[in-house]
Amino acid sequence: MHCAFLKIAADTGTAYTTGMDRSELLEHLNKTRFAAGDRDRAFADAKKIAASIKEACGAEVFGVGSLFESPRPFRKDSDIDLVVKGLSADEFFRISAKVDGMSSFEVNLIPWESANTLMIEIVESGGVKL
């Protein structure tokens, strides 16, 4: 069954149809919609991962991205972005292997020492120290 779902364009207020059939729409919503408790579980995982990193090597850990910016939606396919400051390259790879599997969410570790200027600005202006 093919149904046209009505949508309103945010920029113009014009109505249009998506052209998705019902199963495509449901699949899209399933992948992208917020699931109750996901943000809380991901935040708990981020704190656990940060504690593990700090205990292992004393590095500083900052959370960035949608998990740590509450107005931004955190969806089922969102990830945990952590910037790690104070690790050598060897320590970073050892910690990356240790962190793998500590969360059901994808975890992105970003080394401060090789982060670009924009990422450092993001951490300094709105990163959450864990």
C-alpha cells in the first residue's frame, strides 16, 4: 500500500508529500526516533567509560555532541563522542581497544592532541568534563 504522508517544510511552511509508503515511513521512524531512556543509558555509559580511562591513565575526558547537548535530539543511531586529553599515541590505541564493547552505542574517541581547531573550540566552549 502506498500512502502519501503530508509534511510541512520548515523554511517555507509549504505542504508537500513524502512519497514514502507506510513500511518505509515506519522503518525511517524506527531508525531515527528517540527511544525513551536512550540518552540516560548512553550518558551512564559515557561516565563509565570516562572513569575507566581516567583510572587507567589519568587522562581528562570531555563529552561532546548530541548526547551532551540536551536541546539536540539523541536518537537510536546516535553515538557517544568523547575527547580524550593527555594520552600518548600508544596509550590512546590501548584505551581504544579497552573501550570497545563497553557500550551498546557506538563510541568515538577523539584524541585532543590531534583534534582540529574546531573540535578544541567545541570542547572549550561546551564540552562536558566527565
